[in-house]
Amino acid sequence: MNKRWYDADPVITNAVNLIQNSDNEKKNLMADFIIREVQALGVEIEKGVFDCFWQRRQEENKKYFMALEYLKAAEKEAGRELAFKIISTFKDDKNTTQT
């Protein structure tokens, strides 16, 4: 059994881990991107409502944890598609940095 909701899908897990391990600037940019993309799908979540895991850690970066709640609220396929975009962004950044 998976502990975290995103562990059920390796693509989403990879995307979340990339964001989580990034610097605060990149984390905030990705959070804005996730929120914007999921809201464009018509998904809204009640602000200030986090599951118990996030409540313990939300002070670290509120926007990031709000973005994860939006990602969690998205339909499965939409969440996977968004996760692929996130992974691609990190891959593109890595390739740009190396050249």
C-alpha cells in the first residue's frame, strides 16, 4: 500500500520528486504552472484545506503544497499529462544548463 497519494503513479511520483528537490524559485514557478493548468481544466479546491500530511509541512512552501492539492484533485490522466510536462521542463532545463 502506498503512503502518499502520488506514489500510486510512478510518473507523478517522479514529477513531484523533481519539484520537491528543486530550489524555491523553480518550486514556485512549477507550483504556479500546476495551479494554472489544473484550474484551466475547471478544477477548484477549497483554499486552506490540506490533507493531514500537508498540514504538518505546509509552512515550508504554501504555494507548492497548494499546487500538489490541485494536482491531486485533477483527473488521473490529466494529472499524468501534467506530470509529463513537468518532467520535460526539468529535462529541458538540465540540457540547457549542460550545453
